[in-house]
Amino acid sequence: MKLGLFAINYGTCADPEAAIEIARYAESAGFESVWTGEHVVLPSPQPAGFSMAPTLPFLDTTVALSLLATHTTTLKLASGIIILPLRHPVLLAKELASIDVVSNGRLIVGVGAGYVGEEFAAFGVPIAERNQRMDDSIGALRALWTMQRPHHQGQFVSIDGIDAHPRPVQRPGPPIVVGGESRTALRRAITTADGWYGFYLDPPTVRKVVDSLRRLADEHVRPAELGPLEITVTPSPPIDRDTIEQYQELGVERLVFLPQPDAGPDERHRPVPLEQIKRNLDTVEREFAPLLTAQTGS
């Protein structure tokens, strides 16, 4: 099991210097990856039950990952997640391929359908179209990264008679990880993605998702070139050795911790002081990394 850190582009890490410092610290502590979150805009005033204030700062994912690519050497750089229906896939394919080149092949592309109605309205994108746009855009990204003569015919984007270089360093392209727990999202992970990402989930919820993924794998063909589906989870508290073992038993291959791992639902997006994030990274590395190494034999 691999260790990751979430929120490398927002809250405390919306400050570029803080993001660089934390990414380097995570790399030196043995973390495998850092993950961004994404909201281009947030509803204002803050709706009841919504965990993010409209003043919460977010660096753009592609800008943040490009910055960190130049200040780290081995750390994987992941989007967790890009709201794909709000992005034009032709432009995004160029941006992500460029990050993979700048980072020498360290990009993980996490994408999701999104859920904030106000955000979709600001873009003029009907939220009812989000799933069709997701599937269309993933196809376009793959075409631009992998085909000698890129071709894609979709409802929202069509590609023919063009090319785009440089191609990603990773071949056939950066791994695509799909987020979301709906049946549609899980089906999409099975049929189009290298991995699935679940955010702020406890082991019982992950168990239900894994069971659903197994059923869907019997119903839908997974392309052989995708290989086994990698499961990534941001765990919800409480987090101890017993829960870590439960995640492992469920086949989770990567845990992406919050800057404050024991944060409750209303606190999970709140900025955490820089030095506290470092102490939390030390705690995770000290308490859980030896356990994971011993059980995986790595």
C-alpha cells in the first residue's frame, strides 16, 4: 500500500511556498504522491451542510502540479479530482501531457463528474450532461495521448485531422483514476480507467464499493490493456492500525491522507497550520508506514 497526501493546492497549500515546502517534506518522508482537489468556483453564500466556505482558496490543479513538478524529483503528482465535464478535453490533454513531460512521467490524472450545481451553472454546462461529457472527454484524452493519428467522434467533442505533441512521457499515457461512488462512476472506472478513487470513506463503505465493483466487472468488459483496477481511498477517522488492516484486506492499494487525518466531516477542508501538517505527516509515516511495509513485503 502506498501513502499519499491530499489538499496540496488549497487551504494552507494555496500559498505556493507552503505547497512546495509540504510536497518536499512529504517526498522526504517517503510518501508516494500528493493530490490536489478542485473547485473552480464555490457557492456564495455557503449553503447549509456544505463543507467549503466560498473564500476557501484553490490554486488551479494544472498550475499547482506544474509548480510542484519543478520542485520535487520522485513524488507522484495527482489530481484528485479534476471536474472533467467543466474542462475542454483537447486543451486539458495538452496541459496534462505537458505536466507529465515536465515531471518526467510522474502524473496521475484523477477525474470526476462533479456535483455542485452553482459551479456548473457558472460554466453554462447543464449538470444533467455531466456523465455523457465524462465518457466523451476520457475518450478524447486517450485519443490525443495514444493514437498515431488522433481520432475521436463524440457527442460533445470530435477530433480528426489534428495532432498534438509532446506526448506524455508515460506510455500509453498517464494513469486515469475515476472518482465517485455512483453506479455510473464505478462502471466508468471498470471500463475506461486505470484506477478508482474514493474520498473520505470508512472501511464498511469501501467494502460496499468493492462489492459493487466486482459485480460490475461481471457485467461490463474491462479492456485488457488497462490491467488490474487500482483502488485509492482517502480514509475517514478514526484511523488506527485496525482500520489500516481493514483497508488492506479490502484491496486498497493507496491511502491518501488529509492534512489533518482525524478531521471530522465539517473540518476536512479547513486549512491546517503548516507545522501541524508536517507533524501529521511524521505521525502517519511513523505509525503506519512500517505496518504497510511489513504486510506488503515491499
